[in-house]
Amino acid sequence: MDVTSLFLSPPIAFVLLLIAAVVDFWLLGILITKGTDRIGKAKPYACGEDVDHHRLQPDYGQFFSFAFFFTIMHVVAMIIATVPSGSVPDSLFAAFFTLSAASGLTALFRKEV
């Protein structure tokens, strides 16, 4: 085994890159200029208006629903794509999983009336 293939092996390359990242982080922490604290630096800014100190609470409920939908559909596509042709038990499993995912997603996106 020569030196090049040794350094390019995944564990050694990972450790070397990790060491390089730590050294870079340390050196940049020394070299960057430190900011000065000012009176209004931490105050919220809204086009020159003074705003109250309440925090905006965004609603991520729909985002998580769509992220879950995206993940489930990719898993379904992977399962369907990897089913061997002519394999009845695997085809039945893929069909069952697809129907389960469809019913779960229907329940997820159901609107309350």
C-alpha cells in the first residue's frame, strides 16, 4: 500500500479533514476582527420604527406536513423501484406499503370542518 492510497482511505481522509477544519476554525477565530457592542445593536429594527419586544412565532405546521409528504413519497418510490419483477410477495408488500402511505397522507392532509 503506497502513501497516496493510505491518505485517501476514508477513515484517514476524514481525520485529516477534521484536523484541517479545527485548525482553520481556530486560526480564523484569532484573525477576524471583533465587533464592538453598541447601544442599539441588539434592538429589533423595522424600517426605523420602534417595535415591541414580542417575538414573531411563525407557524411551521404546513411545512412539516409537506416535508413528511415529500419523505414518504420518496420512500414509496424507492420501494416500488427496487421490487424485483415477477416477485409476487414483494409486489404485494409494495402495494400494501403504497396503500398504507396513501391512507396516512390522506389522514395527514385531512381538513377539519
